[in-house]
Amino acid sequence: MKRTVDDTRRLLREAAMVEFAAHGSDGTTVTRIAARAGVNKERLYAYFGDKDALFDEVLTEALEELSRVVTPDGVDFGDMGEVAGRTFDYYGDHPELARLLLWEGLRGAPPVNATARVEHYSRKVAATGQAQRDGSVAGGIDAGHLMFMIIGLAAWWFSVPQLATMLTGAEADDPDERARRRAFVVEAARRLTRSPADVPAS
């Protein structure tokens, strides 16, 4: 069965995701991506322009999927435990995204798709701020700082898994340990963002 252009593009993006997550943009080659995809490397140049443009597209697509899954329209930012748990689940199922973001920070180029991402994060910060004004999330802390803390709390397990194992003595691929880590993330997010009105009197 003959491949369509969409099939070939998909194969190249999937191969690039694996290569970029493992080696970064600078550490891999067009030849290696094309070989993994089973596609002539000239197709990569034809469809994406160059390796850096492909990195940008792969990361942009991954972040858009993260947004669709973790914070779809209508998600309740008044429950930061739920937001943190959703974020943890996504990174657990797609640990390559954490590595792509680390490589993005290391490569010394401007952030990928920065304008759209800033707009997206601004909406999340605004939703967090509204939850603070509604009294469902603790005020007195910058909403942007708070949102960054929630993302870090959930995603750092997958950014430095070796450190998590050294501290906990457990491997990330143990289903029971993953459940314990998720429960911790959710509970910690709720405690850290709990409105004073929700704190039981001592």
C-alpha cells in the first residue's frame, strides 16, 4: 500500500520525537531520523525544511496535545490537585515531552512557538488568578508562580527520574510506586494551594 504524504510526515514526526528526546536537536541527525522512519531523508527536507524546523513542529504538537488533555476548556482551576494529577498522568504516559523541554532549554535558541505558548500560559495564569479571587485557591502568591509550581511538582518526576529513584528507593516503572507518586502530587498540590477558609481550625 502506497504511503500518503500524511503517512510520511507522521512517520518522520514519530521518529524525530524518539531521536530528539534521546539526543536533542544538536545530538541527532537528519540521516538517523529518516532511517528510523524508513523514509528517504530528502522527504524530511521537503516536508519540514530542516532538522530545527522539525524539532519545533514535534515540540509544538506535543505541547498542544498536553493542553488538550490536561486543561481542556472548562477544567476547574479551583482544584489544583486535579490539575496536578492530570499533568502527572500526561507526563507519565509521555515522558519524552519532559526531555524535549529540557533539550529546548539547553539548545540556546529562542523558545519554540513562543507567542502562542505565552498566550496559552496566560490563560492558565488568569484562570488560577480567578480561582484565587473566588476563594477556592489560596491568595497571597503570584498566580504565575503558583502555576509554575504545580507544573514542576507534577513534571519533575519525569525530568529527573534518576533523582526520584535515589530519593524514594523505588523505580518509576513500578505501578504501585507510580500510584503513590501521583497520590502525593495531588495531595501536595491541594495542601499547598488550599484556601485558608478550607483549613480546619486547630
